[in-house]
Amino acid sequence: MLKIDQVTIRFGGLTAVNEVDFEVKDGAIFGLIGPNGAGKTTLFNIISGVYAPNNGKIMLEGEDITGLQPYQICCKGIARTYQNINLFHDLTVIENVKIGCHSKVKSGLLSGILHTPAQKAEEKAIEEKCLGLLDFVGLTGKRDMLARNLSYGDQRRVEIARAMATEPKLLLLDEPAAGMNSKEKVDLTALISKINARGMTILLVEHDMKLVMKVTDEIAVLNFGKKLAQGTPEEIQANPAVIEAYLGGGIIGD
Ligand SMILES: Nc1ncnc2c1ncn2[C@@H]1O[C@H](COP(=O)(O)OP(=O)(O)OP(=O)(O)O)[C@@H](O)[C@H]1O
Ligand SMILES: [Mg+2]
């Protein structure tokens, strides 16, 4: 599904991502972990088109998508959520999710002004699709709440629903469990598996090792921009270099 091929990016004197290589198989849940500042979010920014790498390639299903603009990458089938939640706080939950449908909308400005039957039908279909997604992520009763009034956990669910509304093949989740309590983390673990069961490949950045070890098929570890290790959750937990990078333990979590 996704091939990261010798990807490097430099910010001034800092090489934030340094010749990183890995492949995410179609249908997998692939974990990307590493200490703070390792380059995980930067790599997400490269994959989603926020930054163009200095070297290397990003291939999606064999197609070179390196350096495309974010909206083009979205149209190719990659969607993401953000480490720092990125919602329209003064819009409602359902309005935020509808924004994710934009890339699929066929009606133009004129049909919108004229309210043509085709445009009305499309608007109804979008409403139904978004309600279905809110149901899927567990936010049915909160559709008309303003995003700003939701808990952290619920805001992250809205972001996930909005990303899913673009109908991606590949979903990038950047620390979806950040700020969640234990119950919310358990629900999130189930939600990630449920999204994957719907046929979406997932690339997950997460510090909660319990969640990562439970839900992923394969993991790559970044440290100071370099890939330190790659393997199954069992292999990664037993890898001395990985344990060392996490300052002598604590990787498995509570
Ligand atoms: N636009 C930028 N300009 C300069 N430096 C940057 C920029 N973006 C990221 N960096 C630097 O690149 C390095 C990697 O940052 P990044 O945010 O990718 O880390 P991370 O692995 O996501 O960390 P965390 O787990 O804390 O989220 C850091 O040293 C960061 O300060
Ligand atoms: Mg980050």
C-alpha cells in the first residue's frame, strides 16, 4: 500500500527524518513509534504533502506521490488526524465531518445556488453518510454539539470520522490516544480495529505502548530521525536497541 523509500528531510542543520525506509502492507495496522522528537509527525507531514522531502520517495500502491500537494494526496486516498487536534471549533460535530466529504462532492456553485434536485439529493446523501460515520465512531447523540464543547476523546473521534469521510485507502493517525482516559483508550483500541476491518490500512503513531502492542501487526521505530528497528510487536518489545532508546525500559507500559 505505502512504500517509504530512503526519505530524508532537513530543517537547517537538523536532519529530522534520515534515510527512512519501510513498507506498509495493504490491510495492515502499522505502528510508528519512537521517543519525542524522533521525526514521526514530520514523516506524517511528508506523507500527507505538508512537506516535500529533500531526498527519497513516497509510493502509494506503486504510484510516486512525493511532493504532491495535500489536497492531491487526499484525492489519491490518504487521510490523517493531527497530534494537536485540528477541528473547526465553532462548527458542530456533523458540520466538521461534512467538511471531510468535500473532496467527493460533485455539485458546483451554480447548482448550490439554484438548489437543483441533484444538489438536494447529494446534500441528503452527505448527511446520511456523516450520520453513519458518527454512529460508527460512537458520537450519534452529539451531532449538533459545537466541537469546542466536546471532551478530548470525542474531539479525536470527530477527527477520525472526518478523515474517514474522505474514503481513504490509508489512514494516518497521529497520537490518537493522547489526552484520553483509560476507558477512552480501550474504546479507541476497538475503534481502530473496527476501522481496519472496514478495509482501511492504518499507519499509527502512538506513545501508549499497551495500545500499540495490542493493535498493530508490525512496527517501525524511529530515533533521532533514523529507523532503529522494525518487526512484530513481540520482536520490538524484545529488541535491546529499542529498550535502550526508551531509556532502559517502560516501553511496554502498564
Ligand atoms: N517545521 C520545522 N522546522 C524546524 N524543525 C522542525 C520542524 N518540524 C519538526 N521539526 C523538528 O524535527 C524534529 C522531529 O519532530 P517531530 O515533531 O517529527 O517529532 P515526533 O517524533 O513527532 O515527536 P513527538 O513524539 O514529541 O510528537 C524535532 O527536533 C522538531 O523540533
Ligand atoms: Mg509528533
